[in-house]
Amino acid sequence: MITAHNNRVLKKLIRLIILFGFLLGSCSQAISNSESEQLTPITSDLTQNSGEKEEEVSNPGFLENYSIFQLPDDLSPIMPENAGEMGLLAELTPSIPPYYVISPDGSRAAAGRLGRIDILDVDTQDVLSTIVAELPDCGYGIGKYFSLNEDGSFIAIVTEDAIQVWQTGGGLIFESPYSRRFSMDGNSCGADLPQLAISPDGKKLAISGIEYSRASVNQFFRVINVIKNETLYKWDGRQDTLHGFLLGFPGLGFSPDGRLIQTFDPLRYIISEGNISDSFRFWSTDGWLEVEPTSARVTASFDPGSLLFGQSRENEIQIIEKTKGRRKSGIPAPGCRWDIPCEIRFSRDGSIAAVLARAEELVQYRQALLYPSVEVWDLDAEKLIAEVSGLFRGLDGILPGDDGVLKSQEIITGAEKKSFHWWTFSDLFEGLLLSDDGRIFFVPTQSDSNTGTDCRYCDTCAIDPDNGEQECFAGIKGGDGDLFSVQISDGRYTLLGSSEGKAIGQLNIEIPENAEDARIRLLYFSVDYQTAFYCLDVNSRPENCVIDHISNHGVIAEFAEFSYLRISPDGQTAAFINTGETALYLYDLNSRKITRKNPYQARAVRANPVFSSDNKTLEYLVENLKNDGDYSVEILDVASQKTLRRVPLSTSNIGIPIGFAGSSKGDFWVIAGRDGLGYIFSPDRGRLLHQWQAHTGEIIGIAIAQDNRLIITMEESGRVKFWGIRE
């Protein structure tokens, strides 16, 4: 159990780690505009209970052919009578920029994606194997979830539940489950992830981490024999014995011959005292004793490039020898500073360096910053010799060759050309919408699918349940199927029809003084009624939300915030949740009348309302004012906007509801909980028909498709799952 005291200690340690992340010049990810995740330590207590394992040729987590999406043909309609038979049919993951790692010898690469790691041959770019693994999805530690040995024949992985070692062409050979889950708190999520290094022969695993007791949070360092599942070395807490970070600089970990381990000691990294090269320490794997940096054993075991590091200064990077602290070279690096360092990686002979360039505008993907180019420098001549364009999380997947050619760059840049990216957060996500053609539509946080746009909540994405195809479009889907967007023109917010790019009209809202921090988040536009629903967001938070008749009548109503806007099938009624008031509002687009619903002794739940397909009724979730967690479904007559009835749900164990859907026949409801659980209820007395763990993370959208044959759920990560019943 992590006490409040432990949490405070952990956060102090995190702040120390972040500070060192700024200084080290090797971090490339970002949270809240700080770029310091790659140096964060480490782990929870490890329970080593896997026992000795032989190499496995066949393993349930190892797939030679990984099919992302394939729905069965024989699906039965989901009904109250068979809801308990429902199971997972298929899933889709968004095409995210992968986490790349290349083996030190440059022969193999690993590409971490949602739910899997692909092992690739660097020269041929062929996928050699695929390992199914759920990688942690945290702001800290991104891109540091796995490590390859010298020739890429073994990989050590940090999953959500365990530390694993795999033979990349065989199977799982070691697994150590965690005795507790990682912290999922947003301020520290990922800060306690383990740092791993694996020996060239794949037999030894070094782990640097954090372990917890009731009163303290302490670092640990261990070396494990993964074949015999025994601890070979355990740090005793003394500063003169083997310990330190295994991440943050190139070259850390085992030497190519396996005789030494290189670690980084942050307590020795004090710029004002000089000799910062003393932070790099070397240890023998035969006896675990420290070896002097100037020893011939160090230069014999490590390549010259592994004995260099970069120190970012004001718009430059100084290249320094780890062993003697001497300056080897210096290169200009606009945008790099000691507190905003630039990541650098060296060729094996130390003559070439790859640098993540900051001169161009960076791209944000969730908590990470993606870099549009890598610069290649000749360090002897201090000359820029090449620049490679792409979309790079960091340099773990790039190995500069002694000839100046970047190993694996074709894999990374080639993948970028073949795919587009979209990503989501739970904040401001409006859920999933089923269209008349059977596709599922949603507005992602951001998309880069050939749209040429760089704004958030400006695109619409679609998923076809028949074949799993995904595509995104510039603009927000409106009532007539066209796509609409907003831009500033002649000092006013102007609504554009995306299909023709014509100006439709100006919004009746002034541009705020802090225009650079503001944006219009368009939710819907009705062509027939010339009515726009939108929110003005400032610093990514709603300032006010507006119903705007752009032709004649101006602003109809303003709210501090509303969400989960839904339009009736005939396009005449809008329903949304006023999140500040936790109340349902209805708006008649024809009469321009707006109505606040006040359910008896209840409040609306922050989940989407649902119109019936025949346009007669509207259903939405309410919570009892006196009993938190006591939920019901309120059913309204759309024409009169009066309440027809309320159906109490039979269980009070629903995690906070965030999504709601009803079958086309009206014979069951589906509710998505913030805790990843899904619930199926019958309108007959609100009986619970089925409950299941749909996702491990927060569900942000749910829909029913294909004439009640599919239930579709989306997790915050963007993973989409398809649920149904085989005939």
C-alpha cells in the first residue's frame, strides 16, 4: 500500500529526476512542455516467481502473423436473452507513432505499438516476429519500455503487469510480475517504471528501480540470471557499489563483450563543480566492482561512441568524453539549452552524431513531442552532412553509421508515409456517433491525415466496422454530410464549408484579446437552420459555449460549458448536457426554443443522451440527488419534451458512467463506465443483463452497430474493441 507520505516522497524524487532530465541533454518527450521523461527511474517491488524456463518455440504471447482486425461473418443479434454470451471479436488500434529501439549492432529494431511489439530486420525492413504486450501508457518514461541486447536476439520489456525477457525469434524465457501496479496518478504516472539492460548473451538482466516500504521510497539495482531466475547482484545502498540509472544517455548498460556495465549517477552531475563526466561509472560483471574510467578495460570493452555524451548549452551541444572529461567537439544546435536539452546519439566509432533538431516546429502527440527531422553531423569536421525528415519520438531507434548513414531511418520514415495518426484524450471528447451508412464517426483531439491542418478538434474520423478501415477528414461533419471548419478572416471568426472552401457566414462572437491562446471548437452546423453549436476554448479549456444562428438572429444562448451534443434524426432537435449544471438541455432548431429539464430529485449524468431511431423519444442517464451512484434512465417524448417514465437501474455498482447507447429495437441499453467496465441493462425494470471488463483504461465512447450485432467501445488511448455473439 502506498501511503500519503510515500506519495510525497515519490513526487519529490520525480522532481529531482525531472531536473536531471533537463540537464542531461538526452530527453525528447514532453509533458506540459517539459521534455524530461527518459531519465525517470524505476520500478515497484518485483516478485520473482516465474521459475526456470526453457526457450519456448511456441508461446501464446508470440505471434508470427499478427492480424489487427478481422470480424467473423456469423454474428447473431444481441438481445436480452443472449447478452451474457457476448465476447470480444476484434479490435483496432490507431496508427500511433511507434516507440522504436535499435540493437547496438544495428541489425534488428523493435517497434512498440498499442498492444504489441514488432521485431524487424533493419536491412530488409521485414517483420520477423510480433510479441503481444500491453505497454504502459504514461506521460513519463515514454519510449523506454523495452531494450534489445547487442544483436537484437533478446528483448527485455516493461509491460503493465510484469518485467519480461523474450527471445525475439523464440518465446518468453523470463517473467517477473509486479507485486503492485504502477501509479496511475497523472502527476507521477510512469515515474516508477523500471529501467532495463540486457547482456549480449541474453542471460543477465540489469534492473534499476524504486521500491516502496511503509515509510520510505528507495532506489534499488539488481542483476538477475533470467535462465535460472536467481539474483546475481543486489545493491546494498552504498555509493561505492554498483548502482545508478540505465537510461538517459547512449552507451549505458552492458558493454558489447558483456564484461562491464555502464551506469549514470545523477548525484555526481553537478555542473558548478565541473568534472560532470564523473557521473558515468563503470562496473565489472565479474565481481561487480567499480572500474576506473581511464582503465584500458573500459576502452577495450566499449565502443568509442559509447564513451561520449552531449551537454546542451545555449544553442549548442558540447561533445565530451565520459572517461576523461575532455571536449571532443561542438556543434551548433538552435533551441537547445541546459534546461531544454537536445537528444544526441553517436556512431560506434564516435565520428558521427545524430541530433534531434529543434529548428522546425515540433508536433505534439498526446504527452510527447515529435520531431520532424534528425540532423547528422561529422564531429571531426564539426560539419552538418545530412538532414533526414520524418516524425521521430527520439533517437533510440536511430543508429548513426560510421559512414554517416542512419541505420533504420527507412523503417521510421517509411512507416510515416504509409499511415496517418490521430489521437484522443477523455477531455472534450464527444463520444462515438453512428452514421446512416453504418460507419462510426468521432472527433479526435488531433489528426494529421492529409488535412494540412494543425488544430485540435478540427477533424472528423470514421471507422468502417465491416472492414476496419479508418480515415480522417478536415472539418466537422454537419447535418447535410458536409464538413465545416472555422478560421479567422477579416478580423472575425468565419464558418467555412470544407467541401468547397466557401465562406458560409461569420460567427456572432468576438475574437478575444488573447487570440493566440483561443480557438473555436465547432461541434455541429445545421445548414437547414443556419445554426452553429460551438465552444470558445482558451488555453484548451472551455470559456463559453454558444448556440449561434449565424444568418439573422445572432447568439441564441450561451453557457459556461456543454458537451455530448446529439441531434435528432430529423435534424430539428438538439440535446446536450450542461456540464456545469449537470442538466440536460433541449433546443428546438425550428422555433429556437431552449428548455432545461429538471428531473425529479435527480441530476443529469455527464454522458451522451440518445435519440430513438424513429425520432419519438430521447433517453438519458440521471443520478439520484440523495444517493450518489443510484442511476436511472429518464425517457422523454421528443415532440412535447415531457417525461414519459423513469427506469431505475438494478445495480448501484456502476463506475462513473461516461457513455450510453440504446439498441435500435429498444430492448437493451449499454452503459460505459469510467473504470473500463461495460454494462447491459434491460428497459424492463432496469435489470442488469451482463457486465464485463471492456478495457483496462477509461472508456470514452460506446455505440451499437450493424442492427444490434456489434457493440463498439473506445478507450482513451484510441483502442477500439468490437463485441458480439457468434452464431
